[in-house]
Amino acid sequence: MDLKAYIRDVPDFPKPGVLFKDITPLLIDPDAFAYSIARLSSHYATERIDAIAAAEARGFLFAAPMALELRKGLVPLRKPGKLPYSTRSFKYDLEYGSAELHVHSDAVKPGSRVLMVDDVLATGGTMAAACELIERSGGIVVGCAFLIELSFLKGRSLLPGRDCFSLVTY
């Protein structure tokens, strides 16, 4: 299946000069969505994984069904104030400011092997921060999976030595 056929270009979103890759058509089509989840999951089917982690919000759309498919727990990484229990956090810089991710303090057991998932690998800042948060929580990042990689933004450069896998590359 050609997944690019289900990804729409939206010019000048969220600001002028940006060509946004809209995954909504893929999410709306159950066959394309199921195919993308199956392909991402099958890539890691033989990998020893204890949990799947994703940063909000669109990463959840792929991580949750992958967690079910692979029969692993889902570790949500959230913005400040969104998790009800005690958390660990990691603050990081983005090209337009700073951000912060939180994880429940008991969500990642020491030595847990965690697969990181997001919809898009762009500049790599969010995924690098998510990996750092999991590792500071005692986990071992076994890979980073993406639906889309915008290779011209060189996001992999912030993920040196990490196994990165994406279904669609632009």
C-alpha cells in the first residue's frame, strides 16, 4: 500500500512557508491506518520490548494500537500538569522555545526495554527528549518508530546511535 497517497500536503500551516504533512486522511481510512500499524508493529515483532512510549498527542495515535498489537504496556509522556500521579520530567529546547515532558514515576521499571513511537520525525527534538526521559527513568530505548520522516530536517542527527525506523520518508 502506498501510504503517501493518504498523507495530504497543507501549505503554510501552521505558519507561512511550512508544508505540513497531514495524516488525517490516513487515520480516516481504516485500511491505511491498520496497514501502518501492522507494518510498524511487524518491524519490532521479534525485538524484546517491555513497553511502548509516546509523547502526546499524535504519537498516542500510533503507540496505543501498536501496544495492543504487540501486547505491551503503553507509557504516555505528557505535558506538565496532565498526569495525576508523581512524575519525572525533562525540559528541553525547541527551535521556537522550550517544552517539557513528564512520565509517571512508576511507569518505567529499571532495565525495561522501551520502544519509542511518534507520528513524524522532523527536527528530532521531541524524540530526543522523550528518549532522555525514558533513560533517566531507568529504561533502555530499543528503537524509535515513526510513520513519517522528514529527512531534510535531519532529525536523526539528534538521535545518534539509536535505531530509527519510518514507513514514509520525504
